[in-house]
Amino acid sequence: MPHEIVTIPCLSDNYAFLIHDPISGATALVDAPEPGPILEELKDRNWTLTHVLLTHHHWDHIDGLPDILATHSAKVIGAKADAHRLPALDLAVTEGETFNFAGEPVSVLDVSGHTVGHIAFHFPDTAAVFTGDSLMAMGCGRLFEGSPAQMFDSLTKLAALPDETTVCSGHEYTAANCAFAASLGDNIEDVANRIADTTHMRAQNIATVPSNLGLEKRTNPFLRSADPDLQKALGMQGAAPVDVFTEVRKQKDSF
């Protein structure tokens, strides 16, 4: 049975997520940008936090954790490769491992690129993946530590998940990502429609996260490196997809 997902806006543009199993009462938090909105949501719903899943070590994904753990005794799960710069972990995981959340096997994916040691959590029964700052709505995270080839491999793993997967990413960057996508010049209908939809939603202060993976594959330029329309717009017809991705990331960094 799919679990309930609640999106929590935090800080200026971050998102945290709660995953709740109504049968057992188990509740997981993905990332902890700040304590206030998360603790308020838990209180309003009368949920007790049982798990915390950390995607990576950046401050805006972990700084709220001490205050949250002061009132909720939760099991903290994060990447073994990142354990030296994460809060203390109760379970350190690596790619290919699974752990159980309320009867659902959760798969761990190494999605290094934004940082080295960044992981994503795939809930197959709930049809959701929590990607932090790897795959984002219409974008991907800036490469602070990893290489373009690493991020390309990470996004390829995520794109291999079923199209119906809900992508729960860490920031409300979609409008800026759409502006960049428009600058690439391959004005295909799906991309134009997504830009229009995003503009409409943000004008009403509606969140664009989570998003749908199938839609990301059709419109997100960082997932379309093999698309002939994008390659033509970049003057890179027939180029290796990893090279196209590298060029798109380079242009985004200077956009």
C-alpha cells in the first residue's frame, strides 16, 4: 500500500518531506533544513517521527536535525560514504542496499555529482524517489564536488525508474530552471507547455515540487542529452550524451 507523502516548505526555497504509514503510524522525514515547519507539521498531524533519511551533508539539509531529535526519537539513515560529515547515523547505507520502512523495501541509489556521497531513496511501492539536490524539477544540482560524468551516470540511474515515479527534490528552483531551458532554443511543445505551467503555478505561489519522472524525461534538459532536438539546438548532433550533458551543465553554470 502506498504511503502518504507530505511536502514541507523550509527556509527560503528548500523542501523537506514526510512519508507516513497510516497502518503502523511510522513516519519518516527526508532531510531537515530547519526544525520549525517540520515539528509543526508533525504536531498538527499528531504523527511521531520514527525515521530520518538524509540525502547529503549540506547545511540546508541537516541543520534542523538536532532540534527535531530533541523531541522525536528517530532512527537516522544516511550514506556510509558521507558519514564523516553527516550527523551521527544509526544506519549507514551504500548503493544497492535496501532497508525496510513500514513493510516497504527502500532502495538506496548513489547519485553523486552535486556532492560525492549524495544518495537518493527509492520507495517502489509508493512510486516515489527522494533525490535531494541531484535530479530536480527541470534541473539538476550544481556540481560542487563531482564530475559531469558522475552526475550524468546518477541521472541515468534515476531516469531508469518507472515514468509514474514521483520525484521529491530539495528546492523550488523550477522557474529559474525553466528560464534556462527556454534559452537553449529547442522549443518543443512539451517544454513550452511545462514552462507555461510553471509560470502559472509560481504566480499563484503553488509548489512545483514534487514532479513526475515521465514529465522530467520529456522536458528536463539534463535528462534529454540523447534527444535530437536538444542536440540540434546546441549544434551537437550525434554527440555522445555525456558530452551533451556536460555542455548543458556548463551553460547552466554561467546562465
